[in-house]
Amino acid sequence: MSVLIDPPAWPGPRGLLWSHLVSDSSIGELHAFATLLGVPPRAFDRDHYDVPETVYERAVLLGAEPVSSRELLTRLLASGLRRRKVRP
């Protein structure tokens, strides 16, 4: 039962690099952690939050487990919480 965060490596708005924040146990746990971290609900995308590099260290200090992007995806898939984008 963990909240996971990958390294800020994804280019995004405001010229920042972004991380993904996920839970490997429940979406409720993920939402609660994001609230604690101060991440707005609009940052939620199907099964993860996109978070800027400016909150990475704080997320780890609050208990998010830093993992590689590959490990994050592997554990998200194994949890059964992965929600793929529906293509029209």
C-alpha cells in the first residue's frame, strides 16, 4: 500500500518538468495524498496526478515512494488501477 512518484522528467506547462503520482492500492489513498500535498483536483488524469517538479521533494518527505517511471507503471498495472485512455 503505497503512493508512488516518478522523477520529474516530462516537459509541461510553465517550462517545468512533471512527475506522475499514483497509488498501488486505491484511488482514495491517492486523492487523500494529493490533498495533503496541496495538488488541485484538476491535476488528476484517469489514474494519476500530474505534479510539477516543485512539489517532488515535498511529496517524498510526506511519504511518497520515489520509483522509476517503469516501476511506477508496472506497479500501477499490477494493482488493477490503471485506466487507459479510450480512443474514439
